[in-house]
Amino acid sequence: MHREYLAADQVMATRSLEEARDAVTRVYLPHELVGESEAMDMRLNAVSDQVLTLGYLTYQAETELRMPATEQWYHVNLQMTGETWCSRRDGATEHTPAGARGLVLNPEQATTVRWSADAEQLILKVSRSALESHLADLLGRPVTDVVDFDFGLDLTTAAGRSLVRSVEFLALELERPDGVRDLPLARRQLESYVLTALLHAGRHQYSDALLGREDVARLGRLGPVVRHIEEHADADLTPESLARVACVSVRTLHAAFAEQLGETPMAYVRRVRLGKVRADLLRADPLRTRVTDIAMRWGFFHPSRFSQQYRDQFGELPSVTLQR
């Protein structure tokens, strides 16, 4: 048996299938649990905050979890002992031997995971808004799509090992009486490091951009314009000024944006600025900050129109983001 992390934060220890299912449902997500109660010795320990939940889970019996789409969360399973066999609604499959493979549950995909009797996992539940905002900060541009991680995580690579070490270190710090649990700023910084490690360990559509290998040729003459927008989002940007950056006519600029990005230049500017607003709101103190002040900083001077545009892009009102 592997080390039992977060033992002082026990949520449930049971031999009951129903109690095991209810406990995991409370901490992670609703699901069906199939297995034999006679053999079960389930333990779930977990610590949660607004950004992520970190838990240790074992059933000590062969079990199967049938889970719906996670919707507003990413779930990351790190195999510590034993193994699991996994399938996803889109047909993807994965096998996770201990220390070699992990799993990322996509917010839009239902998943089934079958556990071996000796399987133990460290499991992260990460807020979708927090992860996508963190990625946007790393990239310097908005992220409005689900981060489409590969189903499996390779834990044998340098990035994979770094992810495991960062999660284990977070668990150890949360266990220590004088650790980060009572130091909110330090805890948030450590959690941010875990999110960065996850984004580098998993393969997804933003991986090349994170590593500085984004396909610049794909953007062609728009490359300098996109960089200019991201670096000067608070400036007075117009189609004319952007056309001068690209050394093309305004008509050609519009045609290039429509072909490469499927939107107008100013619609792209608005998306970038909304992403900057979101990043500022997530960092702000809700007791000392007004949404309108941040919105105006990024060029949004009509509160009702701004709120609707923000909600259309992120699925929630800016006041809700500020309270995070």
C-alpha cells in the first residue's frame, strides 16, 4: 500500500458501497459505483478551496465508476499504486499503471474507470474557470475553449514527474501544522504552480503555444497584429492602426481575420480585452474593487453592454468572477 496522504482530512472510511459512492459524489461528482461491498475498504481524504480539491482515494476492491461530463471542472487522476482501465464517450481508451500514466477527465465527456483492487490515486478537481484563466495569463491572450487534454497523462516524462512531485508537495504542505494551509497567499502560489505543471504535463491544443512553438506561419501576416493587440490591449486600437501594423489595407486586414480567425479585428480586440478583465477580476480583492473600474481600465465604458459581452464569453457575470 502507498502512503496515505491527507489522513487527518478523512472524508470517509467505509466498507459500504453506498457510503463510498455518496462520499465521492460530495467531494468530486455524481456517478454510478459498481463493485462488491464484501471486499471493499474505501478511504477518501480531501482538502478543498475555490480553485481546486486535492484528495487521496482507494477502494481496496475491484470497482467501476461511471461518471457523467464534469462540466465546470477538470479532474486529474494520478495513479500511485495499482492500475485502472478507462474509456470515454468519444471512444478514447486509456490504461494507467502506477507511476507511469494518469488521466484527465474532460468537462464535456462522460467517462468510465475500472479500478484494480490495489489501486490508489491522488485526484485533483480543478475549477475550469481557474485553469483557463491561469492558462490565459501564461499565454498573454484569452482562452475561451475547453482545454482539450489528451485522455492519458504520461507521468514518465520530465513534465509528468514534475506534476506528480508538485501535487505530492502540495499534499505534504497541507498536512503540516505549520504548512501553507493557514497561509492563503503561499497556498495560492503553490496551487498556481500545480496548475502550470498540469498544463505542461498534459498534451492539448495550447501546448505548442506554452512552449513557444506556436505555428506562426498559420497566422501569416496576422502574427504581428495579434501580438500587437495582446501587448497593447489598453491602447486606442482601430482597424486603421492595426492595418498599419500589418502593412495592409483595412479591407485586406478584415479579409485575413475572417479567413484565419473567423471574426473581425475589433471582435478579436474585444475578446482579448475581456480576457484581461477576467484576469484582473480573479486577482482583485472584492471588498476593495469595483467591476466598473476594471472594465473601464480595459476600454469598456457601457456597463450593461459590457456585462452582456462578458457573460457571452465566459458564461457568468463579471460580479460572480470577482467574488471568486
